[in-house]
Amino acid sequence: MYIREIQPQRASPLEQGKPLQGTWTEAFNEVDLLSIQRPFVCPLPRWMLDYRIKEWESFVIQDARFYLEAILSNIKYYRWAQVLLYDKETKEQLRFRKLMPLSGWRMPRTLSNASIDSRSYGFFFRIHDWLDAGIIKVDLDIEATRKRPSFTAHVEYEADRSKVTPLGVSLLFTERRCMYAYKMLAAVRGDMVFGGRHISLDPAKTLGFFGDFKGYYPYRMHSVWCTGFGFDGENRSYGFSIAENQAKETFKNNENALWVDGRLTPLPPVHITMPQGIQSDWIIQDMEGMVDLIFTPREPIRSGLNLLLMKTEYDTPLGYYNGMVLDSTGKPIPVRNLWGLGERLYLRV
């Protein structure tokens, strides 16, 4: 069965100006990719190097009825926010996207105690990463328009290390260019108001994925993510986050993981195929016999941008996972109609 080495905790994924490759179960004190020395063959000014680093934080939260996704990203040439609320029973949904030119703020370099907010007309998005206190807070406020109702959310991830084992990785694209990812699955509490209707999130029945990403991603970036989570027949929380990206070496280290009641199982690299297109079944399999899943999209969601030398294609269909994954003890975890999302991103910038 697949086994991955977990590195000792350290302050940064860099050493003497070079990025490391590895897997950790603690957040770094600081992630500053601008400290990498000579990431490109030709020396470039600091401001130009900064524009090659892409970064974002993502939040996916759901209980038996409601699904909430929120992303705040800094692509440097533009900033982008997306919020989606979906009612699984009525299929009612709220979609919000905001595109802002140029880089007006930076994502936090630490998760210990840092915050960021995005404010514009009719929209407010605030993140407080506070792992020192074992919590991550998210505040959202979207004003009503003629086409959509208002939406407000105040949610809090219960990120106590005694309950949650996160995954942190540093993966190499080249010897001096890398990507960093931090992921965790935790209970979520909070409140939402959608069109005047109050929705309370019970931490005993609500789970959420949190992800923090930074990287010297290739000019033509393409990645696929598969994320599903919920509760099994024994009322244990479980979920997985699986990706296929452009990192050089993915067997020893990758961003794939399974959580069962907060316990982490690193997963091997996978191959994700869509034989009949993105709106038909996705097949997710590995070579170690630990991952055998099918994702069936039900609600197509697409956004994009095509402007001169910049292009973005971002598909995030919602749907169901079926199949099986193995935990760290070799016990199979059956996956039956598990609600989640698939993400396919093509970014040329």
C-alpha cells in the first residue's frame, strides 16, 4: 500500500533560497516565494517575479441541504472572487463573480494570524486565518440586485490541531519554481442569510474544506481537482481532495489526501479522465489500488476570461461521487452518492 514520508515541521518550504519538495502536517510560519533565488534562468526584477506568482484561498462548505463555495484569488494581472450557494433540495442558487483589474492586495504569507478583505460596491469578502487559535473565519456580504437576492454569511472552521490533521505540500515545476498547497477538512459552524431566510450551520452536521495555494505556476497552467466529503453510515466525517497537475514528480509528494474523522491519509498520484467530456462521468483512479472513483456532474458551472494574451477557463460542476478509497490502515471506505464538485482550470497568464 502507498506510504508517504512526512517531513518534520519547519518554518518555511524554502532553504537557502531554493524551494524544497515534501509533505508536512503543520502549516509553515511563512510562505514567501519571492525569496527564491533566481527562479528563472534570466535575472528578472522583483516586481516582474511577483507577477509570475499566483495565489488563492478557497472554501467549500456543506451540510445535508446547502452547499457554499467561495474563492478569493490574486492572479496579479487581475483579482477574482467567486461565491456560489446551492440548495440541493430546491436547486435554487446564488452565483456571484467579481473581476478586478491589477493586484491591489496580497494573500497572507502566514496562516498563524493574518487577515485579508476585498471590498467593492455591493460586495464584501473577509478571511481571517487564525490557526494559532484553531479557527479560520470567513465573512461574506452580497447586496441584492434585480436578478438575485441578498446573501450574508459568517462561518468559522474548527481547525483545532487536536481534531484535524492538515496536509501541506511543496511541489516542484522546475528546480527553482514550485507550488505550495495547504488543505484541511474540518467541522464548520456559522450562520447564513439568503434572501431574508436564516440558515444555521450545525458543526455536528456541517463540514468544510479549506485550501491555501501559491505558486510559480506555468504560463499555461492546467489542473483538475476532485473534492467530495460528508458522513458515512457510522456517522464519521470523511472526505478527499484529489488533484492532477503539472508538478514534476508526484509519487513521493502530491496534494492528494483522504480524511476520516480528522485523521489524514496521504493518497498516491491519480489519473483523471473524462472520456465523453466534462459534463459526463469523470474517472479517477491510481496505480496502487487506493482510489477508484467516478464523479457524475449534475449542475454545470463555468466561468472564463479571454483577453489578448490572457485566458481563463474554469469549470466547477457539482455532482456525486461513487466508488471506493482506502484509508491508512488499508480499510476500504465505500463512497455512495457523495456530494461534491469537480474543478478543471486552464489559465494562460
